[in-house]
Amino acid sequence: MNNEAICAIATPLGSSALGIIRVSGQDLSHLIEKVFSRTFEDRKATLVNIRDEKNIVDQSIVIYYKSPRSYTGEDMLEIICHGNHVVMNTILDILVKRGARSASPGEFSERAFFNNKINLAQAEAVSDLVSASNKKAVKAAQNSLSGKFASEINLISQDILSLRAEVESVINFPEDDDVPDISVSRIKKKVDETLLLLSDVIKNSEEGASLNQRKTYVFVGQPNSGKSSLINCLLRKDASIVSNHAGTTRDAIVYELNINNNIVNIVDTAGIHETSDDIEKEGILRAIKSITNSDKVFYIVDHSKGITNADINFIEKNKIENYVVLFNKIDLTGKSPIIDNSDKKNVYVSAKKNLGINLIRETIEKDFSSDRISENTYLARRRHLELLDKAQIHLKESKKNITHASFDFSAEELRLAHMALSSILGQNSDEDLLNEIFNSFCIGK
């Protein structure tokens, strides 16, 4: 790992009252002297003027973290300046001119990992916490970041090491002696106990993996049913083009919507109808693809026309099961805005009069209130689930081999199970995997 000084903006792009610039390196004393012409006390906020040659660029607060008591384990600076992007980029230019270099994505967390400040699962949790789309995902990411996930993995790993030692001792019995049945029985019991612990971790991890995926809601319907108008009402802005002409929307367009601190994807799609237009055909194909990848479909119907055979055939043909029918344009029929649960869920709204839009929000919000998430859930990734499953398979194979007195094979399966769990924490990870993980981080993290 290169220990040269790195710097990056750690706050989002755009203007704001404050911005934060991070600096990290093995020894920042020379850089501090060149940029600030002074020294700083450890963990004490200091007000300084930052100059470019003779001109003051900004008056900022600087906090110095002396290694190893910092996030990365190196010397670190956090420069709290005004959040104007011109100011922040000018400060970055000064740091680079004085000997630092721009950080790569995730390089601060990568250095924290290599300096044993965090394990790989915790490093991934940093990224997951930043991108968490709802309160439960935030809580699960915090569980991983605090070390709950790693603690469970370490506990099971120690149990497996203990089992390996016991199996190895059985292997080393004199060849003319029989292995006592009591030893075999004890080992099998310990494997069962370890499998039970692992099963609980897998269950919590699977719940966490589902939280790591942002929910997606697709708006589908015939042309001029009001899909784009309803989405604009939900977003409270003119995001999608609205027109009386059929076929205005030609693509699947994704928007973000925040409902009570739950961030979801809303997808506007092309109108579903028979057409000879190649562009419209492609738009309809993309709509169908969006439906396949969605968590729920809002099927829009013009209430003045009612649901048609074409609507029913489309729903059945594409095997859409988790859907809500949104009857739009109730301003033309005099229907009151309401959620009707008597049959399949129907919601009656009017985009034109902005009636019942809150009912769509309620429908989405209920999807989150119904999620049953344990307090011990970790925000796991697909990589973690695959390695946990692999460890479980090797443990089960180890037990089978013990039953058949194949102790050499049992010991090997235990070794492979231990390796799988160690890989979750990055204890035997290759460079390609580490690059893939850290390159997905934000710059400045």
C-alpha cells in the first residue's frame, strides 16, 4: 500500500454552507507546514486562513488526527471549509501543489482496512451506510459497521478451528486403536451447534441483503392513462413530459422518491398498445423488462373508460402478480379518492385535480411497515451470502465424513469452511476482489 498523502472532498457535489476535505498520509507534518505554516494539536479544532500564495482562499476549521488514532490509522486532516465548489477545488489544488495527490474511490477506507482499523465487512458497511435508502437499511449497516457481523463470523470461525483441532487429534490416534465413539459423538454434536449458529447468521444476512436493494415501483398502462401526470404529482414537479398526444413516453425513465425517509425508484414507462412504430415497440419492451425487475407494479387505468380486455390480457400474459390498479381521472366520473381492498387492491385518484395522490404514497409506505427485520440484521452483500452458504455446505460435508469415519476428509472440509468465513472479513482476499470492492466507493470515503 502506498503511504503518500492523499486528499479528496468528502461531501456531496454542489454548493452548501459547509464542505469537508479529507487528507491522509503516513506523516503529514511536512504538508501541514507547507500549506498552513504552523502545527496543530491532536484532535483540536483550529481556525486558520488557507492561502494560495498571498491571497486568502478561505477561513476554515482544521482538525488534526495523529496516527494511529484516526479513521485510516495514518495522520489525517479534516478541513471544514465553505461548501462552494470553487473554494473546495482551490483548496484541493493547493494540497496537490504542496505534495498530496487526489485520492482514488474508497482509498481512505482501503487504508483503514490495510492498517487493521476495520475489517473488509466493516469497510463495505461504510459504503452501504452512505447509500442506504431507508431507516432499516441504515440500522442494519450500522450493525455491520459496529462489528456485530464480524463478531458473529469470528465466533463461528473459532468454533470451526476448535473442531479442526479435535478432528486432527482423532486422526493422530495410533492406527491399532479404535476411535472412541464418545469422541465422534462429541464432534458431531459440536458441528450441529456450529451449523445452528451459522444458520442464524445466514438468516439475518439474507434479511440484510434484501434491505440493500432499493424498492422499485413501475407505472404501466395504456397511452394517455395518466402515468406521467401521476408521477409528476408524486414527485411534486414536472419530471415527465405530459401531453394529450399518445406515445409521449418512449423509454423507461427512473426517478427517486422519498417517502417518510424511504427512498424508492419510480419508473415511468411507454404506453402499452399495439403499434407498428419501431421506437414505440422498443419502449414497450423496456416497459416489460422494468416490470420483471420491479417490486410492485402500479397499473394505470382511465376510470372514465374502465379496465379493458387489453389491460387484463397484458397483466395475464406478463404474469404480473404483485400489482395495484390505479384508476385515474376520477374527476371525470365523480368517484371519490379511496383505496378499495374488496378484491384486488384498487386505488382511485385524479392527477389533474391532485386527488388521492397521498393514497399512492400510503400504499408504498405500507410495503416498508410490513418488513419484519430483526434487531441483529446485518446489511450483507451477495458476496457474503455466497461465502456463508459455502461454509454451511462444507460443515455439512464434514459431518457426513465424520459419520463415515473419514476424518481426513472431514478436517479438509472444516478447513474450507474456515477459509470461506475468513474471506468475508478479508483475511485471505485477493487484489482483484479488493479493487472491485473499494472502486465502488465514493471518492472521499
